[in-house]
Amino acid sequence: MVGVFLWRAALVGVALVRRVAATGKGPVGIYAVDSRYVAVADSNFNALFVVDLAVGGIVAKRLWPTKNHDSKHWVSMTGVASCPTCPFVYTSSNHDATFWRLELPAPLATLVTTSTNLSTVFSTAPITPLDFKGRGKTRMIAIA
């Protein structure tokens, strides 16, 4: 009886809500490392994550360095790309069309299955900003 009352109360509550809204766009860039792991570029955390889909958790993260770790200087990570044999990960941002290369000791596909310290490897991997001076603003896509 109590369950029926709660169910009806919930329906009435939903009916009274005129508008449901959400903010943000969630993670923008997702790269499937394999059938179990994905790399996620998330502008809400200014970070690149490796997520284990089987257990539903973050197994490694790389926070992007910013001035004093202040959110006003975040780079807003929006893209991530790699390949099964690449020992690096490319990331991009929507701030001034910035592009980086995260250097890894082995391909990410190899690291997720063999590394016992993936979190440490990922969090300390060197980041190289790619310099496109003289070429104008880079938008990562060329239209021919």
C-alpha cells in the first residue's frame, strides 16, 4: 500500500514539473581502447581518463597542468585520439584550438592489459604541446 502511494506521489510530482533541464555536455571525446577500456577527454574535470567499462570506474587519469591548478585557466579537454599501436595519445581543446601529445611508454591498448601501475604511468606521462605557429589557427580538420 505504501509503495502504491509513493508511486502515485512521484507521478504527481513529475506532472507538476513544467520543465526539466540539465547543463553541460558531459565528456566530449571518447576513444575506445578495446572492448573493455575507453579514454575520455572531459572538459568538466580538465583531464583525460581511462575508464574500465566492466567495473564502471576510472583506472587512470591525467590532469592537465594549469596555472596554480585554477579552474579559470582550464583548457577544456574536448578530444582524444590514438591507435592500437601508437605509444601516444593526442588530445585537443576548444580553447584557441590547442593540441597536445601525451607520450606513453607503450601503446594504450597494451598498457591497459599488461600494466600493473597504469594509474602511475598515465598520471606522470609527459605532455607535449604541438606548435602550429605560422599556420594560422588549427581546427584539426581540413576541408579539400
